[in-house]
Amino acid sequence: MNIDLFIAYLQHKLGDSLFMLGLYQCILSFLVACFVAVVAIPVVIKISELKSLMEKPGERRAHTTPTPTFGGIAIFAAILIAYFLWPSIETDPNIIYQTNLSVVGMTILFFIGIKDDLVGIDPAKKILFQILAAMILIFFGDLRVDYLYGILGFHHIDLLVSTLLTCFIFIALTNAINLIDGIDGLAGGIATIASGTFGGWFLLTNHFTMACLAFTLAGALIGFLRFNFSKTSKIFMGNTGSLIIGFMLAFFAVRFVNLNASFRYEPTAFFNAPIIAIVTLIVPIFDTLRVFLVRILAGRSPFSADRNHMHHILLDNGLSHAGATAILCGVSLFNTVLFLLLHRNISNTLSLVIVGCLFGLYIITSFVLKMRAKYISTHPRRRAAVLRREFQNGISGRRIVDYL
């Protein structure tokens, strides 16, 4: 990205009355969503305490006291109120329709999340409803990833493949956000960075409806994070929150890729939009991919529960919730900014290779951190012998899956 050209383009946009109206609408949506979340969450906490709707501590839980877990209700309410409060200034009715359909899909997952938080739900049924929500956008909104930007030599793909690919993206990203929601602020922080990134591009390219929705999500999450980090009024987003957030981020990612393909000859388009979308959500994508890979190699279901997520590994290394969240959000933000600055000098295929190398580095980092956690949890007199034995078992392949 040429910084001088970007500044000149931004100065030009600031003189555009339609852009300024969209900017004001996005700012107001952000502030209203944040306000609604801040006002609604204490009410949700009070009701949860009165009705004993609390998540109790457990072996896989990172908290030590019963905590309300319905923050997703406030996030959902904040999104709806802030998004539908303003008249749309979008010039393309198809974009308005697709964006409204995303709210329909989000609503479906909202009720599935509530049931999951209350009584639990079978993973297969949960995925079935995720497919339903995705298919509403795919078939009613005609939303598909049908152009791959020449990655590995692929450009246009046929209808069936694009439909299956788009559905897979929705399911994968929805569950990726759901899976990283294990410590304070992580899912909310990652989602805030991602929604702000997508929202900024939507705004700069005059896709005001989606920009408004993206900044609405960011505002609702900022309001939620104020309580998620609280010592006295803590609340979790629960499956209700993580499912709707994951679905909305999947919608933004697919729409980002789709729009860049439609307007790929415009100066504001990214010729490597799929890679940018991956990098923007690099932490949940890498963590989900690594955890699923390890579970499959160990002969277990990829949906079986464990403490093998990167945030668990960081906690085992002595970091606090805030520290682990800061590191992972920092990694996400750093990679996003770096790639946005350098992307025009790298081909899509090479970018994909770089992302693959980064995933390999992620695997190595988890191996080293697991070794370190084992080291610091062992009595000082036995550390050298235990570390030598575990390292030998790991590199010999006898227990390597345990350390990936």
C-alpha cells in the first residue's frame, strides 16, 4: 500500500458529502451500539443471577467463580437497535437486501446459541442450523465466492463448487470464533479488530450498509468488553454471542472477497482479497486448524473438548487472561497491518505459501510453549531430566501429537 496515495485518496473522500454522511452514520451506529450494550449487560447480569443462569467453574474453564454467560443477548440487541435506527443511504438495493439477510441468519444462530447456553445442543444439530443460516444468504441473496483471484492457478469456479466453498467458509469461521472464546476478551478483541478492518474498507468504497453493520458490531463488542474484563460485573458472551459474531465476520469476509472480485479493476480493490481476509482472522483460523488437526491425529473427534487452544497454552505459561488476549490480538493486528502495507508486492500464490509458513511457525511456537509449560510446572531439581525426556519423546514421534 502506498501511504501517500492512501492519504490523498482519504483527503478526496473527506470532501465527498455522501461519504461524510456515511461516516457520520457509522460513527453514530458504533456509539449507539456501545451505549446499548453497556446499558443492557447489567440487566442481563442481574437476571442471570436471579435465575441462577451461571456458568460454573470446571476443569476446562478459565474462571474460578460462577459467571453469567448471556452477554450475547446484549450484543444481539445492540446490533439490531443501532443498525436499524438509521435510514440506509446505500445506492445498491441488492447490497441492502444481502445485508438484511445476514441479520436473518444471525437471528437463527442467536436462538440456537441461547438453547446451547441453557441446555446444550448436539454439535451436528448446531452445524445443521449454521448451514441453514448460510444457505439463506447463498440462495436468497446470491452470495457466493465464485472467483479465486488466480490462487494456485484458479480463477472462476462453477456454481456447485462456489456454493459448497461459501457454505464451508461460513461454518468454519463461525466455529472458529466459537472455539477461541475461552478467555476474557479474546473472541471480542479479535472480532473488534476484524470488524473494524472490514468496516473501514466498506466505508472507503461507499458500501455504507455493510460498513454501518460492521461498525455496529464493533461498538457492541467494545461495550461488552468493558464487562468481560470487569472484576465485579463480569459476563461471558456465551455460545449466543460467539455464534452470531462468527457468522457476521464470515459474512463480512465473504462479502469483502466477493466485492473485490466484482470491482477488481477499480483502484480501491485488493487483487488478493482472500489472503487479506485470512490474515485478518489469522488467529481463530490457525488455532482452529491446529486443534482440529491434533484431535484427528490423536484419533479423536475434531469437536471433542480439550485444553489445547493457544490461549490455554499461554495461561499454562503463567500469563494472565489480559496478557494472553493482548498477545493474540497483537499478533492479529500486526499481521493485518503488515500485510495491508506489503500486499501489492506479493502474488496470491506466494501469499498463500507465506500464510502456510506462518501456520508452520504457529505449530512450532505451540510446541515450544508446551515444553516451557512442562518445564516451569516441574520441580527445579527434576526440570532438566523431565525436559530432556519429553523433548526426546516429542521429536521421536512417540508423543509428538501431545505437543502440537
